[in-house]
Amino acid sequence: MKGANDKITLALIGAGGRGTQVILSLQQCSENVEVKYVCDVDRERGGNAVKELSGRQGFSPLKVSDMRTAYDDKDVDAVVITTPEHWHALATVWACEAQKDVFVEKNVCLSLKEGKRMTEAAAHYKRVIQCGTQNRSAAYAFSARDYISSGKLGAIVTVKAYCMLPGDRKWALKPDSSVPDGLDWDKWLGPAENVPYNVSRHKAWYDWWAYSGGAAMSGDASHVIDLARMALGNPGLPRSVYCAGGRVIFRDGREIPDNQTVVYDMGTYPLTLEASQYGDYLKKTPQEVRYSEELFPEWRTNSARIEIYGTKGVMFLGRHGGGWQVFGNDWELLDEGKGFFPDEAHHKNFIECIRSRKETNAPVTEGVLSAQMINLANLSYRSGKKYLKVNPADNSIEENNEAAALDNRYPREGYGF
Ligand SMILES: NC(=O)c1ccc[n+]([C@@H]2O[C@H](COP(=O)([O-])OP(=O)(O)OC[C@H]3O[C@@H](n4cnc5c(N)ncnc54)[C@H](O)[C@@H]3O)[C@@H](O)[C@H]2O)c1
């Protein structure tokens, strides 16, 4: 175990926009945190992180293209995995095997098997893992959970989660082309099928099942579902899942739908999720609300809200620093809880747990269960909008062979678990 101020050495794996943000925040959220590696398979990426860190640390992080270089270095305590989603599970398992702690972005896995392997590896190698679901470090998430568990909302009757993003951009599939200079396309693909370079895959990976669970579902609804699960006391997987929807607004041939409605049977209550990308009148929580102790979102048009209906009132809960409010008879305001956008608190919690070896606010067990809610919904949709049942004994899929087959992602040789 490390002391409260002992040096922590980090490596960044995947130096895109989010990776750069997270590593800079981790490096400065606590004393004595250094970054030794910035790893990206694309030579064009990571320059900003290296420049900023060099100035702050007085030495430059090493720029590398193979994560194994950092994993093999005994100086490295923890790695920060901010690659596209198809790499999250494998990079996490490899890191655990190399005795590294892990910060891994959401959606943390893309299949039931991947999630199981991540959870097993973390437990076996006794690693500290923080998933990138930062609402779990928010003051409003803790107080919403406590409010509900105290019984003040009454019995939970039904839960409605929304991730209705503003309108999507236009999209057109570009032709295959030669690999850009400085990009290791083979390593970028990693466990996914080996296909020729295509800029629409590389730059818009959120639009392909091979690399993602979709921009609205994996990219955003994963946060909403995770916050809902936390507020509700971290229920296990649903007993059954059904997902309808399609590509209904932007009919441009993308395989990821732009509109999905999911019904989960959570046992004592149903939970529904609306995930879509169509209306500019739907807004994420604005900046002035994210960083305010007093302001709440306009709930009716807030695109990432959760409505928890109890027998004594309804709770509106928002991510991104939105907070929560409970209304009763005649829309009387019964109670409320506020707090800031929680990124910094989340990063601080990770560094503290690396030193103390305590469980993080967003442990891999919960990150995986929240990811599976998204993955199961996508499997129901992809199997032809068919219902699927979940076996609670081993979380396997029942009554939908197509979904079970689709969940079995085949990693390429050299990229298996
Ligand atoms: N928690 C949040 O609020 C939040 C916000 C934004 C993004 N994210 C998540 O962060 C992750 C990254 O998102 P982004 O927008 O920065 O994506 P991005 O595509 O801009 O960056 C990903 C980077 O990973 C690199 N990469 C791919 N394979 C690699 C490998 N094998 N080894 C090393 N580098 C590799 C790519 O070259 C790219 O530079 C995603 O999972 C996304 O969902 C989370």
C-alpha cells in the first residue's frame, strides 16, 4: 500500500479528446502524480497532452504506440484507457495481468463475456479499477441514493430514463482508402475484424457495432443508466429486455439506429430508456447549471434525465451536474439536492484509491452491469427487435439464440482473453 503522498506513475492509452482531458485532470488533482507514457496508435494524437505535461512535470512523457511498452514497465502504477470501446475490455484485462490499476472509460465492455473477464481479472489480480462513469462521484448521486433508500419517495413504481440527444449530423459512407501516414490501423482494429482502412470507421467509430454500442446508447445513455442504477441501490441485471426503434430520421445507411426505446423488467418495477438523436429542442444540462449549487435544469427538455416514480412523489434526476428535485401532490417541491459536474471529484477518488487500495466510487462490478444494460438492449434490437430473457444464475441470454450468437464477439488471433 502507498502512503497518502507517495508518487503515482500513470500511462495514458488512447490520447484523443477525452484521454487528453482525463490525463491532465488526473495529473493535477493530487500531489505527486506523474505521467510517464502517452500511448496512441496514431502519431498525430497525443501532442497536446505531451506538451502540457512536459511543462507541468519538468520532463516529457514518452510517446509510444504499443500499450505493452507501458504495461511492461514496473514504474507504472496505473493506466488510463480512453481508446474506442472495442479495446476497453482487452486493454483492461491485459493491464490487470500486468499488475496495473485501471481507469477505463465507458462503455466499459461490449459483450457479456468481455464484462465477465474484466470482473474476474480485477478480482484475481486485486486491482483498483475506476470506470469512467463520473456521476458516481457526484454529491447529488449520493444524496439521491440516500433519499430513495430512506423510503422518502415511497415504494418505487416505475423508472423512466432519457438520453434524447440533439439532432445528429449528416453522414455518408466514404470509400476504403490507404492508411494515413503514422496510423497503425492493424493495432487500431485490435480485437475487431481485420478490414481495409476506411475513414468512416476510423473517425466515426460510434456508428459501427464492431467498435461501439452507438453514440446515443453506449456514448451517452450508458451514463444515464449507470446513474439510475446507483440511485436505485445498484440492482442486478433485468429479468428481460426488449428494444424497438430504428434509423428513422437520418436514413443514411448507418447500422446504429438513431431512435431506440427499451423496456427492462427489473423485477419489482419496470425501467424504460429512450435513446435518440433528433431534436435540437432537447438540451444537455447547460454549463451554468453544471457548475451551480442552486440552478436546476428545465426538466421537460433536459435530454439526459431520469424520472423515478415512487408512491409518495416523483424524482427528476439529471447527470452533468444537474442534481435532483422531488415533486408531490399539485407539483409541490418536496426536496432537492445539488452538486457540481463531478469529473474532478471522480479523478481524485481514483488516485486516492490507488494509494489506499479501497474500492473506488465506480468499481468494475458496477461499470460492467451498467454496460450490460446497454449491450442487452442492443442485442434485443440487433436480433430483429426480439425479446430476450436473462438467466439470473449466470447472466446468460435465454429465449433468443440470435442475441446470444451476436454477443459472442470473435476476437482476432492474438487479441483473445
Ligand atoms: N466519461 C465521459 O464523460 C466521456 C466523455 C467523452 C468520451 N468518453 C469516452 O472516452 C473514450 C475515448 O473517446 P474520444 O472521444 O477521446 O475518442 P477518440 O477516437 O477521439 O480517441 C481515441 C484514441 O484512441 C486511440 N487508439 C485506438 N486504439 C488504440 C490502441 N490500441 N492503443 C492506443 N491508442 C489507441 C485512437 O488513435 C484515438 O486517438 C470513449 O470510450 C468515449 O466513450 C467518455
